[in-house]
Amino acid sequence: MKRRQPSLKTRLIASYVFLQFLAIAAAAVGFIVFFINSSLDGMYVEEAIVKVAANSIVRDATGTAVVEVTPELAKLRNEAPDLWFAARLGNGDVVGFGEMPAEFAPLVDHLDKLASADMRGQFAPFTLSAIVRQASGPIGDMKIIAHGRVKPFSALITLASNIVAITIFLTLALVSIVAMPMIVTRALAGVIKTAEEAEGIDAERRGIRLSEDKVPREIAPLVRAVNAALGRLDEGYDRQHRFIASAAHELRTPIAILRMKIDATKDKGMRSLLPDVSRLATLSEQLLDLHRLDNGAPSDRVDPVVLARSVAADLAPVLIASGKTIEVVVERPGSISGNIRSIERALTNLIQNAVEHGGDEVIVRIDGAALEVEDNGPGIPGEEHVRVFEPFHRLRPRSSGTGLGLNLVKQVVDHHRGRITIATAPGGGTIVRVEFPAVRD
């Protein structure tokens, strides 16, 4: 199984969230250490006593406010035997429970003037640790001063720090998960554009260079290196292609002279060389066709019906003389945009290939923007359906063909962004189907 490449976006987001976590955790630890080592020490009273005390204050049958020992109050008193509280009601009445230290007695009459307070005793058993809070119970609002379970102030700091740190971390993580993908995507927009441009590079579209203006500075050297490599490949391809074109041009003249001399002679031995000379001539013409195709010929509006009938008419005399037939069948008319000479050469090669390797009947079928050439020969084995388009590949080593015919057809089709397929005919022969992009009126 192929290993999936790691996502840069995922790595950036994960790293950023992890760094946030470390920074917030470090800040929380520092906050705790600072307060633990500061003068803010002692024992603080838990907030639970306020709610329990407010809920335990009710009115008896006479309307007097009294303390009812509720299950919650009883449980809390078992945990903190020195529990006490005093409440100043809205009407000024005071209700108390337990033994309040004398130091707090003067505060009871003034509880309505205090918003809240936290007092921490300095010495054990820390009965002077108390809190003042506004509360609401069965008989209404009240101010309560109370003492119950106590804990070290450092525990409160630790709890508060953890709550604050977790809240901040979750908030930042959520913002990062939502916002960071958009930020990273925007930052990598140039890279995505460059990748899309790279997908368009192929042998038929040379001269393309990747954009460098919008990629990040760190990736720009890679893009420049790729562009330099593309430039070197284009130069090498051009040199090779110029050589092939020049060689093909230079071969035409001696081949023509050789053919003329063979045609003029009456010597049977010399005339037996004529098929080989014709093969050389065809090879040089096909090399020139490839050169013209790569040079980007103009685009024409081609009627495949007219084109097929014209090619069939040109080849018919030769085919009839050799005892073969050709038929043009129009199933559905259409229109093609492309280089008419290249398409004409491709169709000619398909027909010649069918005649040479097929039987004695060739059908050219037009189906919209698609052309089919069918023969009644022995057919092409399924495993050869792809390899026959390779240059100089022959089904039979001793074949008289050049091995470039179907390769030229494939290049013409690729140049026009078309598709070529091979299928077995119902009678056992071969059907080569070429599909071109249709022209819409």
C-alpha cells in the first residue's frame, strides 16, 4: 500500500495548536508557582457553605426565621464540625447557626453594606477563615457570613489556573482549527496554482513555465530549479527535433533520385528494390509529418464526411488494383476543429495499416466527431492494443511497414486532445476508433 504524503496544512495547524498548549501550560504553571510562593497563603472557605446555609433558613409556623438542619447541612457539618454561619435577611432579621467567633460578631449588623469578602485565618484550626456572599433561599435574598470546609489557597489557585488555562486553550484551539485552514490555504494559494500549472506540462505543450510570483519565498528556489530544468528539456527536444527534420529533408532528394532510377531501369533485380525505396520514402514523409505536427499547425473546421470520402477516393485506385475494397459509411455527421492535413494523414495511415495488416475489405465509418476504420483481417491481439502505438513497433518482425504509422496517428490524436481505441470487429477483424473534440455550432 502506497504511503500517503503528510499534509503541510495539517502539520502547520497541529504544530501551532501544540505550541499554544505549551505556552498556556507554561503560563499556568508560572501563575501557580508565583502565588504559591507569594504572601497569598492560608486556608479559604469553600463556596458550597453559602448555598447550603441559604437553603436551610426557613420560617416556622409563627413566621419566625429559623435554621432547619437539612440533609445537606447535616452532611456538611459532619465534614466540618466547626461549621457556623450567620445571615442578615432583607427585613433586617439575623439568623445564626453554630458558634461564630467573637471577632466576626460586629460584622453581622453590617453585612448589608458588604458586597462580598474572603477572610483567611492564619492559625489552625482556621476558624477565622470565612466568606461573605449574597445568597437567595426559600425566604428570599440575604447576606451570609459563613465558615465550613477549608482548603489551602494554593489549591484554589491551582484550580482557577487550570480552569482559565483550559478555557483559553480550548478557545484558541477552536479558533485555530477554524481559522488556520483558511489562513494556510490562502498562504499556499500560490503553491496550489503552481501545482495546477505543473499538471498541464506534457510532451505536447512545451514552453510552459511555472509561476514564481505568488509562491512563498521558501519554495521559490524549487520552482526556479524546475523552470530551469524545463528550459533545458525544451532545448534538448528542439535540437533533437531539428536533427530529425533535417535528416528527413535530406533523405527525400536521394530517395527520389533512387526511385526515379529504379523506375527507369528494366533490370528485374533493381526493380525488386522498389518496395524498400517506397518504404524509405514513406518513413521520411512520416518523420516530416511529426515535425510539422509539433510545430503547431493552424486549426481548421473539418467535416469528417468530406475528409473520409476524399481520402477514400485517393486510395481507391490502388486498393482496387490490389483486389481490395473500401467503403465510407456515414452513421452521424459531425464537425471537428483541428489541422486538416494532420487528420487527413492520420486517416490515411489507418487505412493503409488496415490494408497491409487486415483483410481485403476496409470500412471507414463516421460517427459525429469520431472516425472508425474497420477491416476483416486476423485482428490485433488484446495485449498488443497499447504497444502498437509505440514508434517502430511491429506485430510481425518481417512486416513491410515503417512502424511509425500508428504512432503518428496517436500523436495527431493527442495533439488534438482526442482519444484513440482499438476493438475487435464482430467478424474478427480490427476496429480503430479515433474520437476528436466535437465543434458545437
